[in-house]
Amino acid sequence: MTPPVLQVQQLHVTAGDQSIVRDVTFDLSRGELTTIIGPSGSGKSTILRAINRLADKESGLQVSGSIRYKGCDVFRCCPVNELRRDISLVFQKPCIFPGSIRRNVLFGVRHHQPMSRTRQNDLIEKVLRQAHLFKEVKDRLNKPAHLLSIGQKQRLAFARSLAVNPAVILLDEPTSSLDPHSTIEIEKALRELKSTCSILLVTHSLEQGRRISDRVIFMSNSQGFGTIVEQGAVEQIFENPQHPDTQQYVLNR
Amino acid sequence: MTIRLFKQRIFYAVSAASALMLMGLVALALYLVIARGIPALSFSFALQPMAEGGLSGGVRHQMIGSLILLITTLVLVVPVALSIAIVHTVYLRESSVQKSLSLILHVLNGIPSIIFGLFGFFVFVKFLGWGKSWFTGGILLSMMILPTVALTLSEGMRRIPHEYIENARSLGLSKEQMVISILIPQSASSFLSGLLLGLVRAVGETAPIMFTATVFSGATVPNGIVDNPVLSLPYHIFTLTQESYQAKAVQNAWGSACLLLLIVFGLNALATPFRMNAFEEIKTA
Ligand SMILES: Nc1ncnc2c1ncn2[C@@H]1O[C@H](COP(=O)(O)OP(=O)(O)O)[C@@H](O)[C@H]1O
Ligand SMILES: [Mg+2]
């Protein structure tokens, strides 16, 4: 068995003296898609933001515990800007930068390496295909990106994250406000990307979790802070949950 | 009629009357300047050098001097205001140092311009021994407008939705790269509008430059820093007005005032589209 790509151990996140999440421990392996499900406010987004180091660097939260990426402690030995290229985050609400679709795709990657025009074009086509957006926008790559529909914008933001060539992709409810077509395309994209990346997806939709996960983490905040109640293979969590909170949330009983 | 309605009417009447009065005064001032200035105004007035101690000729070197002061101010204030705003919004987020910096800028904004003149006189003219110099004028004017420019700019930067900054950071951009690709372009209109407003103030000021940078006659184009004053429109007006027993002097003062107003209106007109955020780039989803 290959060693996990990402190991989260005893993760605690607090805001002042208020715990947001406690005792979060899980692994992500290569070639697997893990979803986090759970009621809103249970700290799902906070976990993603802690892994990507937005929680401690940008939101001023206190993060303790350990997160190891390819064996190295992200709080000690990985420079944060390099870490974020390897572990990219797709936000719930797509945020499109001013300018063309092309400029948006290259927004992150052009700061990391100089590229010839041909290589740029190849990269744009590759990541837009991976994000299942290429067919819809191939004739208007130089048009303003803010004219796209919200579903297309989200796939563009996804492509922009893929362009920095991440090994781990974190997605925070990426389809929560999207049309069914865009949702299906993003799910297809995730299934295809699974073979090369580890994927951690937060979803509000149990259907989506059931459709595409390999492993599922169920979080709850019934104790006043977010914590993992149960985790396991997708069949186990959805067909045979052990914990009463999970049973209630998943089987609605 | 109820008392409340009555109070509302009174309030309305008083506000309307004061607004009208104020507008009337402004209109009168404009009318005076324009009505008296226009007869003196011509292309040759703007382009010819002064003669007979301001009684004839034009204001060529006063225009050039004011332009030199304006450009020096611009060149000095842009990098400083930019650095202050960036430090203020990016590096001092929510800290007590940030609040103190805001406070200092606001206090600085309220300092009367004559104080800058005095400060410059003692520091640059006397202590550093520069004598009167255009460069001192630029330094003082840029100090005077720095708070306005820096505060409008950091306000503009703070208005950029935080998600843009987070998205850029989450793609692995360093703070510096984020500043260059998001913060500066997205606050460009606030910057330009604040800058132009500041320059409008600077170009019309007499107090900071009268004993530090400008003379009434005997200077043309500077060829160094020490003992190199310039002529300038505001000081020209100031001096000519003191000689008001000479009809010609008064007429030329009005003419110069008219030119100064034209410059100010021009800069203001340039600032208007930026103030209305016509170039705001971010379109939220
Ligand atoms: N920066 C912050 N400061 C204080 N509290 C926060 C902060 N970010 C999130 N929280 C709190 O943490 C809890 C979990 O939030 P979040 O991770 O967004 O939950 P979820 O994504 O599961 O809905 C919420 O109660 C929220 O109010
Ligand atoms: Mg969330």
C-alpha cells in the first residue's frame, strides 16, 4: 500500500478561546476521492482552509496538531506559497478575476514559471478539458470571463486551480449553487482526476457524496465544536453507519 | 398641520436656504474671477514672460514654475503614498500599528499649510542651507497632500472584496505578487482620484511655498537645487494683489487667478471619471 499523501493528525482550530474543530485525524491517499459531509457549521470549510493554510495565515485562527504532506510537516518545513501550489483549494463561490478566460486560467501559474505562448495554449486547453469546460469556451478564450454563467465560472476557477498542477485538490461545496449540467460535468472531471491526484471534497449533497466518493468523513457539531464522528468506505457510511448521529444524518432516522 | 410636519418643513427650508446661499457665494466668486479675469486673459498672456514687474507681459514662467512644483509633488507623492497604503492594508492588518498610522495620517491631514511652510523654512531653507528651492516646494506640497492620497488609496484597497485576495493567495501567489496583480490594479481609480484631488490642492497653495520655494521675479527655469526658486501662479496673484493701487496689476492678478482656476478645473475634470469608479474592474459574480 502506498503511503498517504496527506496525513491530518489531532487537528485543532480555535478562534480566540472558541474551538471550531477538535481532534480531526484522517489520511488522504493517492487515487482516492474523500468527501466530508455534515451539517453546516460543523467546521468542514475550516478543515480545508487549515490544510491550505488560509486559516492561520489569512483568517488569524490558531491551528495546532499536525498536517503532513508527503511526509513533511506543513507548518514547519513547507514554504506556504509552494504548498498552496501543491494543495489547491476551489472555493464555494467562484471568484473570477477581471479580464479574459485565458488570463483567468493563467492567473496563478504565470507567477510560478515563465511559459512560451505555445505552452500556455497547450496548458489552457489541457486544464479546460480536465475541468470539462473547453468545448463551451474554446471559441471565446479572449472574451471577458465575467460573462460566463455561474456554473461555467466555477469550472473556470477549477481549471485555474488545476493549472498550477496540484497533487491534492480541496473543493469546498463547489457545486452548491450550480445548475445540474455544471454539477455533472464537475463530478465527471473529479472522477477522471482521481487517478492522478488526491481529492478532498466537501459536499452538502448526500447524493453527490454517494455517487463519487471512495471514502467518507462525517462531521458533526453536536458537542459545540466540529469533530469527526465517523469515517470509512463509502458503502459503510451510507449503508451501515455505526454512530447514531451518522445514522440520523445519512439515513434520516 | 402637525408639529412634526411643521418641524420637517422648517428644517427643509433652513437647509435649502443655506445651500442656496452657499451656492450663491460660490457663483459670485466664480463670476468675479471670470468677469475680471477674462479681459486680461489671452494666449499671449499665458505664454509671454512677465514684464514691468507684472504690470505688463504674461505669466509664462509662473506657469512653468507651477508645473514644475506640480510634477515634483506628483513624483514624490506617488511612491510614498503607494508604500504607505500597501503597508497599511497588507502588512498591518487589524493591528494597533495600523490604527496609529491611520490616526497620524488624519492628524497630518488637518495641519494648516502655513505650518508646512514654517517647517520647510527652518529645515530646508535654513538648516540644510538650500535657500529657496523648487525642490523644497515639491517636498512640502507632497507632504501636505500625502495623507489625502494615501488614505483614499488604502480606502480603495480595503474595498476590494477579500475573496479576491484569498483566491490569489490560495493559488500560491506571494503577498508581493498579490499586491501587484490584484491590489494595485483594482484600486487604480481611487488612487488616481485621490492623487488628482491632492494635486488640485497643491497647485493652488501659497503658504507652504512662499518662503521656501517661490519668488515674485527673477527666476526662470531652475538649473539645480540649492538657491533655485521658481515663479508660481499663486504667489504671483498674492503679490500683485498687494499692489492693488495699480489697475494693471489688479487686472493681471485676476487673469492669473482665472488661469489657475482653469488648471484646477482641468485636474478636477480629469479626476471625475475615476471618482465615479468608471474604471472599476472587478465585476462581482
Ligand atoms: N474566522 C473565524 N472566526 C471565528 N469563527 C469562525 C471563523 N471561521 C469560521 N468560524 C466558525 O466556525 C464554525 C465552522 O465554520 P465552517 O468551517 O465554515 O463550517 P461548515 O463549512 O461546515 O459549514 C462556524 O460556527 C463559524 O462561525
Ligand atoms: Mg462551509
